[in-house]
Amino acid sequence: MATIKDVSQLANVSISTVSRVINNTAQVAPEKKEAVLRAMEELHYRPNSFAQALVSKRSDCIGLVVGDLGGGPFFVQMMKGIEDVVAESGKYVIVMSGRHDADKERHAIEILLQRQCDAVIVHSMALSDEELQEIADCDTPFIFINRLVPGFEDRCIHLNNNEGCYKATQFLIEKGHRDIAFVTTDDLAFSDGTHRYNGYVQALEDAGISLNEQLVVRAFPDEMGGSRAVEMLLERDTPFTAVVGYNDSMVAGALSALRDRGYNIPQQISVVGFDDNHYARFVHPKLTTVRYPIEDMGKRAAQLALDILDTKDKEGQMPNIMDLEFHPQLIVRDSAVTKA
């Protein structure tokens, strides 16, 4: 493998001249620059990207912390949105998984900072607002996605979760349902769960329906959790004609459990999900759900990071003003009908 010394010898220039050409840190005579570039091409020399980053203070890499690399379509869609925008700018994405664990999220952020990432986009569920504030108080721009961190509101791409569950519950109420169960996450520390619960409660209240806590069931927010939540709900022997789910995964599990118990969906029980995952239109019946525009949110987060970096290069310029709050859309399909 060729070294910078080999390039300098072939081009008949000093190592410092080669370094200036690679890092574009100073003017080099045109004939010397051409000789260096020819030598690099002939030797197939690849500059050390980490060394370049130390010199130029730029790595052309955007760091990304996601919750789970194998956790279904949510993070895949988010990563696609981010990568599409970053790739167009000629930069690259380095991805780490925090696995919804504080130590792992902290470690992932530390690794990305050590790799001299120009900016870091973080999806964090486990770290506190206080720790995220402390971490983000540095020269490297931090963008938070699916999270509102106090003091960094202008760096937070977030969804109005309250509005999403309100729309889902209101839709069922308009269909004549009053006994509406809510199958939700058991992670009470995560703000998404709180906001979606509040949207559910507010929709009931606005319709003059009293909240029945027996119709609220909490479990791990995946297919197994949704199945278990329905089992617990049925064990309570409290009548219900509709279900709002914390996410589509829980609803998929709930649908399976209800069918196993002999219920017809949606003739006997209507269901509405949240996320609009790719399989929502392929399950039977096709799932009415709230669309979580996570790919678009990923694109917005990436563009915000790039705009902030661009303004750092142009002293006195302000980053583009963006609308950082996204609003969910109810997607009506076949899994909810008017109450008989």
C-alpha cells in the first residue's frame, strides 16, 4: 500500500507539499499540484481520512445513533431518509445502535465524536434530557430526532404524537364507538407513550366519554406485547368494540390474539394502529393507521445538520429556518367500521 512518502518521492516534492494538496490547506504551484495528483493516481494512493479530518476539522461524515438496527421498518425508513440527503451532499453516514439502553447510547455517541463526525443525529430513548443537553453543548452540531430536548428546540425534529392518537380515537368515536381500548407501551419514561395516551384521553373527553382505566393496557411495544395486552384486556371482562394501538406492531399482535379468540375484525372489533409501517396495507384487513412520516423526518434532520455545517463555514450567515414539527395523518383502510 502506497504511503504519502511514496507519493512525495514519485512527484519529486516534499511530504508537506503532498499534505497541502491532499488537505487543500494552502496554495501550491500548479505544476507541483498536478505532479502530486498524477503520483497519487499512479500509486493508487488513498489519503488517511482520519488524518485529513484532524487537519481540516471536517470528516465529511454525519454520525447517526438509532435505537435498533434490527427493530423493524421504523429505523430503516429513518436511515433511508437521512442517507438520501447526506449522500447528495457528497458526505457519508456512520451508524451506531443505542439499543434503547443508556450505556449503549452514551457509548455510541462517544464513538461518533471520536471519529470526528461533522454532526451527529441522535434518536435517544434512554438518556435523560439533562445528559443530552450536556453532550450537545459542544462544537459538534447535534440534531435530535423524535425527541424534544429543552434548550435545543431548534435542533429537534419531532412528531405531534398527541395529535396522532387524538385523530385515531376521534375517528372511532365518529364511527359510533364509545368503549375504545388503548393498547400501549409499558415504558412510562418515554414521552411518545405519554403523548399518545394524552391524545387518546383528550379525544374521549372532548366527546363526553369518561375514561375507563380498565380499557387501558400496557405491555412491551411489539407484536408479542400487543398479543399479551389483548389477553389481559379480555381477562378483565370489560366490554370494548374498538382498539387504538400505540404502534402497528402491537396492533398486529392484537389482531392475531383477537382472531385466535374467535373475533371477526372489523365486524366485531375495529382497530386503528400508529406508524403506517409497510405491512399495514398487506395485513388482513388492511390496517387503518396513523402515518408516522419518519423517512421525511430523517430527511429534515439531515438537511438541518448540513445547513448548520454550511453556516459554520460562512460566518454571520444563519441556518435556514425549518418547521421541525411534523403532523401525523390518519390513513383510512379496512380495519375499522361503523359500530353496528
